[in-house]
Amino acid sequence: MASRLHQYKILYTIDVADSKPIEFRGSSLEDLRAFPLTARREAGYQLDQVQNGREPGDWKSMNLVGRGVKEIRIRDEAGAFRVLFVARFADAIYVLHCFQKKTSKADLELAAKRYRELSKEPGQ
């Protein structure tokens, strides 16, 4: 009986060793945990995308906060939520701030402060 040779096309591979760890600055992890469940799950999924070298689904550059800072935009029935992060450093992806979007500049100022503190750390 002749053996059958099957060919499979590899669509993509993920090298887990290449993914960066995620570090939360200040109260950003607690702030993320305060999101409603669906927004929290979407934020986790989008951060996983970033961690594996892909762009998040809905984002915009936030260079006014710091060079390379991006904002993940999440819409939920409870409102609009934001995750500010920077992935340009070699050692990790840093989540600077997580918040429900309002018309306050305080959230951007807090993220900018955390970015400045991060940039001053050795090796950054």
C-alpha cells in the first residue's frame, strides 16, 4: 500500500520567546481591573496583540504623552475606555495608564508623568 504524503501550508507561527513581558506602571493594573468585564477582556486581547508584535485593532499615536506612546481605544456599552502604553523599549511593553474616557486632561498628564519616570530609569 502506497503511503500518502500530506502537505500543509503554515499560515503563521508565533515564537513565544520573542514576545515582550507587559509591565503595569503605577495603578494601571488596578485601573484596568476596574473596567467592566467586556472592556477588560478586549483590553487584554489588544495587549496580547501588541505583546506578539501586532498592532491593536483601534489605536492612535499619543506622542504628546511621550515618544512612541499609543492609545488603545475600546468602546463598551458602559462607555469608552483607554489603555495608554509604550512598546518601543527593548525589555517590556509598559502600560502607563488605563481609564474611562472623559473630558479630563488629568489622565493624559498622569500617563505623561509615568512616561517621564520610566524614561529616567537605567537602561531605557
